Amino acid sequence: MARKKKIPVRTCLGCQEKQSKRELVRIVRTPESEIKLDPTGKANGRGTYVCPSEDCLEKALKKDKLKKALNTGVSEEEKEKIRTEWDQFQK
């Protein structure tokens, strides 16, 4: 009998829905304390996941959920940088 492969499931930071890890976009705090979008999902550091929708990203950024998930403060400049990376990623 073939063994079924486990599909990793993660929770979206914005809408709190559980989805396959591959369907979500990762936001990571690198060991150098840089916060950035990680479309590959493989960058080193502490990460959290967001649905690929603008609404979920905005919920995560507005309510400071990102600060709690990454265990670090997130400045307005870093939030704008994430929004810019998000726009480039969506194209």
C-alpha cells in the first residue's frame, strides 16, 4: 500500500482560515531582522502566512497581527515595503 503524503496546512494571518501551505504567501523576519515577502516559502527566519488576497494582507498589517506573529515591531516603512513587494508579486 502506498503511503499518503501529508499536506502541510497553515492558518492565514488575515482571515484565520486554514489552507494548504502552497496556496498561501509567506512573510518572513530574517535573522538580520529584515521583514520581507517570501514567495518561495524557503527563506530562513520566522515566518507567517497570508492568503494571496489584498484584504487578508491589509488585515494582517492594520491590526498589528504581523507584529505578534513575527515577535518584532513592524514600522510603517516596513509595511510599505511589504505592500510594494506584494504589488510586484501579484503581477
